[in-house]
Amino acid sequence: MVQARELSVPRRRAARTGARRRYAPRWRVLAVFLLPALLLYSVFIVYPLVSALDYSFFEWRGIRQTGFAGLGNYRDLLSVYPYDQQLWRAFGHNALFFGGTMLIQNTVGLLFALLLFRYGRGKRFLQAAFTTPYLVDPLVVGYLWSLLLNPTFGPVNALLDAVGLDSWALPWLGDTRTALPIVILVNAWQWVGFPMLMFSAALAGIPAEYHEAARVDGASAWQAFRRVTLPLLTPAIGVVSVLTFIGNFNAFGLVYAMAGSSGSPAGSTDVLGLLFYRVGFVEGGVEAIGRSSALAVLMFVFIFGVSLLATSYFRRRERRLV
Amino acid sequence: MNPTLGENERNCGPKGSLMKRRWIAGAIGVLAVALAACAPGGGASDQGDKAGADKVTLSLWSWRVEDVKAYEKILAKFEESHPKIHVEFKPFQATEYNNILATGLSSSGGPDVAQLRAYGGLQPLVEADQLLPLDGKVEALSGFDAKLLEGSKGHTDGKIYGVPFAYQTLQVLYNKKLFSDNGIEVPATWDDMIAAAKKLKAAGITPFAVAAGPDATWTLPITHEIFGNARYGSTAFRDALVKGEKKFTDPDFTASVKLIKDLEPYFPKDVVAVKIPDVQALFVTGKAAMYPTGTFDLAPVLAADPSLELGIFQVPPPPGSPVTTPVTPGWADGSFGVNAKSAHQAEALELVKWMATPEFGQLYATELKQLSAVPGVTPSDPLLAEMAKNYAGNGAPYTLLVNFRYGQPNGDAVFRDEVQKMLTGQTDPEAVAASVQKGVEQWFKPGN
């Protein structure tokens, strides 16, 4: 905020000193630069969003609209078996996914960032190593891990057998108790580099004097972290949390690759993205477009709403820091 | 930041005005090209008009990207006997095909003739009036197997919208060498089959290569059909279901579901985590002896090991079955239909009429190693010929696919999730049957 205010001052001054007339047609230049992006954004983002909203209010038979449905599709989604149960189950799994990711991925990411910040040795290499998995598409990561964890041919269980831990050689992705935790762990494995980089950047921005002052005052390492570092990381925590939330509630590729479209086994890894895919594309049925659009709208409203609330919450926390 | 901003401003000085115009022109040009590329291309029909006054080009859409060469060969034969028609085969990604076709049929650049999904997959196109009914237009259809024609009929109007091209049958593939090594004969009764499975398991061989993992849920209803079709009562039960005389909660249907649970000890370990490629590998490498599957798996299995000695058998009816002879469940794969908006309907009809002739059927069976739906075509491959014979003699419907995919939730989607739950011990056969009934009765009206 402070930076932005400083930057805008010279520009305003320039405008006041008659520069505006000299550059009168500037909006056209702006338009040329903005128009392509705006057009693409409208065609590929705004239009699909608006049309999903539009579709969700109509009755469908295949690709033919047969009449205005009002909230009929939304009601169906919440009342037709098995969607009435699958919707809440998937929502619950998304919440677990988010909670697990915050707890594991983002905490470990913070730990890595702190360690790299404290002990600089091999920093470049380790940073690169931790962020490499996110160069790979989640679908590929999912298939790789499901191969590794394959109970028949996979090396993970073969290794466990070889070292005498055969009681640990579980069907990881075939057990309703372990499947979702495994998906969360693999997701964390892929994305742990992201919170690490965010927190590293934030740590580098904390003036060293604060820590020195804390040490002079006799604070222990933990106290210094808890009272000085962590509060100053609030902006980074906010950004990481909101992006994790958006990513996790939109999860699809990784879960699809590891658990198929039905959230195998027995729906224990089913998430909203998979439910949408099934209703819209897999199961067919002449009602598919209306119901899947309704689900897409619900997901968007929820994710957008919570993201806005979370952002404003973290803004307020940040303001309190200043 | 400041210096950069200054530079930009300098560039937009008097000299910049000419550049600006070029910029705008350039940007508009780029956009125009991009938009043109996005717009649907002119259909093959338009090209046909330009190509010559009397030669018509038909566009044929398909989801079989892998069959381009075979179709070129097949269609060349058609063009020999129909010199005034040229057919352009245009395949699309199978997973995207339904949406591409629905869009194509509603706009002007669509196909003249299109490969159509069967049963519930066809219904959205029928309801949108996008296809030409073929009743009375393709006489040869009256000779087709009635069970297979169901796949290309509209659900409510009963009209035929396509010429069926292929069908799938369900049976057990077995490894002849493993059977003889273990002194096992092709089972004549259910108990023989269980005894054989026990023997194989004791010898360290997986008896049945069945997958129930994340990619395999769609094969669970297939496994159920292979072992349980006779147990639930086959065609008679299906007819009773459709008329509303029976429900999925019927004890016979429940008993057929329970068979899957009973057979679980003879499936690979941790079957719920096992994927389709895993069981194919088990079967191909001789680690599993029997592979309950459809015709569609014959080619991939033989491609993996052409030297594999394979046999097939129909599962003997389990004790208590209402149907006492072994059955071969099957279904129509799809059909070829005519776009209601085609500019060359007469020629398109010529093509689909030809697709109902034994000439096409034989070419199709030979080139694609599939079971042709055209009556009187015998496959040259002995295993395929046996499957065709079994289906002709004891064909049965794959009930959940054939009759219960017309609404949401579709019958086999509910079924496979519930069966997976049953295999993980979270539910029982009665609850599986009850869920299927609860799911489909929300849209299914008996009597249709």
C-alpha cells in the first residue's frame, strides 16, 4: 500500500502539468493493449460463467432447453438420490482436503522456509528440488503415485515387504480409511514448494533488527518466532491460505488420476470436482447440463464468497500490524 | 518504476501516432485470425458442392480415432459401387465425442452421417430432433436382431435412428495352458467352476482377473452380468422390471449381487485397489487363469501376447437360478445415423443402407476384429465366431446398461459405487439392490 501511494504521486503531478492534453488519445493505446486480454477474458472466463448461471435456471433434455426451471436444478441436486448424499459427502472431503493441506503442506512449507532461511547452505538447490514437482501436471503426478502405490506391482509395497514390514503393505488407495489421506499427502508432496517460496520471500522481507531486538530483550528462539516472525508473516499466510482454499475446493486432476471419476474406493475420495464431472459428463442422462451447471454455480458462489471473506479478514489482521 | 513510465510516454509522442495505427491494425488482424480459427469450419458438405456438379461429399463422424485406416479401406469399397459419392471419415476423441456431435448436429458444419452411441447415450440427440428416423427408409433393418435394434431406438417414440454396427458380448476368457497344467476342464456347473477356482488359488494362481479399482468401477456391472445374469433371471426379469412387475429389490436380483461378494476370495488380493491394466497383466502373464470380460478385451489381450492360447466359456448358472442354461449378456455398441439437417440426405441414406448390407458387415468384422451387428456375418476369428454363436443362441440383455441409462442417476452408476462399497465391507447385497431401486425410480416410469 505504502509503495503504491508513493508511486502514484509523480503521475498525478505529471497530469496536472498539462501532460494530459499532449497525450490526449492515450485511451486508444490503452484499449489496444487491454482489448485482446479483455476479449479473451470475456470469451473464456466471463461468458462461460454467465452461461453456466443461465443454463442452471433451465430445464434440459439433452442439449435442448425445454423451459424455465427456476431453482429446479438446484432443488434436484439437493434432493435427488444419490446426489443429495454425494454432494455433502464430497463437500466434507473437500473440507478435509483443505484442512489436511493447511496442516501438512503449509506447515511443512513454513518449516522448510525457516530452515532454508536459517541455514543457507544448498538453498538454491533445495528450493529448486522442492518446487520441481509442480512443473508436472497433477494428472501425471496422480498416475505416477498410483503406480508407485499399486498393491500388485507397485514398488512401495514391494519395498515394505522386502524390509519385513509386510503388515504395513496396505492397499493404500484401495482402503476407504487411507485413500483420502494418501491423496492429501501426494497433493502436499506436489505443492509444498509453493508455500515454501511464499514464506521464504516473506521471511526475507522481515528486517533483521526485529530479531536482534527480540534477542537483546532475552526472547528464546520459539518466542522470537511466535511473537515476531509469525505475526509478520500474516500477509503471506493470508495469501497461501486463500490460494490453498481455492485450489483444494476446485481439486480435480490429482483425485481423478488416483481415484477415478467415482472417487474410489466406495466414494471415500469423492470431491465436488469429481461430482461435477460425473453429473455433467460421465453419467449422461438428459438432465445433465442443467444439474451440472447448477453445481458449478454453487461451487463458484461458495469459493468466491469464502475467498472474499477470508481476504478481508486477513486484510484487517494486516492493518492491525501497521 | 518511474524511469520506465517515462520511456513509455516518450514512445507515444507525435512519431507514435503512425505506429499506433499500425498497432491497432495489427491487433485487429491478429484477433480476426484467432476468431476465424475458433469458428467452426465449413462442413464437408459445402466442399462437396464445390468439388463438382454431380459428385457429393459426405462427412462421416466417428469416435474411433484408432480406426481411420480400416474405415478408409471399408469406405473405398462403398465408393466403388457408388461412384457419385465421396465419404470423408472424420474421427474425434472418444471422450469428447458426445459433446462435439451434439454441437455439430445443431449447427451447419455438422456431419451427414454420424456414429451414434446406443441406448441412453442416443436419447439426448433423439429428444433434440437431430436425427432422421430410418423406419421404412432402410428396409434391411427388419432383418436385424431385435435386441440389438433396441440400442438405436428412441426411448419414448420407439423409432429407429441408426443402423447398428457392432455389439459386445460378455463371457469368461480363460488360459488353456493354465487349465491343462492344473488338470482343469471347462466348468459345466457352477460348483465345477468354484472347485476349479479353489484349485487354482491353491496353486498360487489368481482364479479370476477382476478389477474393482478407481479405473474399473465401470467393469463391476459387467462382472455382475457375467456371473449373475442367469441368477437374476435374465431377459424375463428385465421385461418384468420394465413393466413394473418386479423391482431391483427382488430376492433373485439381490442373490445375483451377493455372488460378487461370494467370489471375492477368488479375485486378486485387495481387489478394490486393483486396476484394469493390472488384471490384464496378470492374465496375459499367466498369473491369472480366467478373465471375465467383454469382446472388446480380446484384441488388447492378444496384442500383449499373441502366443496366448485362449478359450472362452459362458458361466454356468449358479444354484437357484431362474434361468438354467448358461447365457451370454450383450449389448449394441452403437449405430450409424443420418443428420436431420444434412444437405445430402438421399446420399446419406444410401450410405447407411449400405452399412446394413452383409458386404459392409463382413468388411467391418474383418478389418476391425469386432462382432458385426449385420445379420448373417460370421467372424473369421474362431473365438469371435464362438462369441457370436453364443449370443445368437443364448443372448441376454445387460439390463442396467440397456434399460436404465435414460435418466439421472443412471442404474449402473449407482450400482458400481454400491458394489465397491460392498467389496470394502461397508454395505451388503440387499442395500446395494435397494440403492439401485431408489436411484432409478426417481426417473424411471414402468411401462415405457
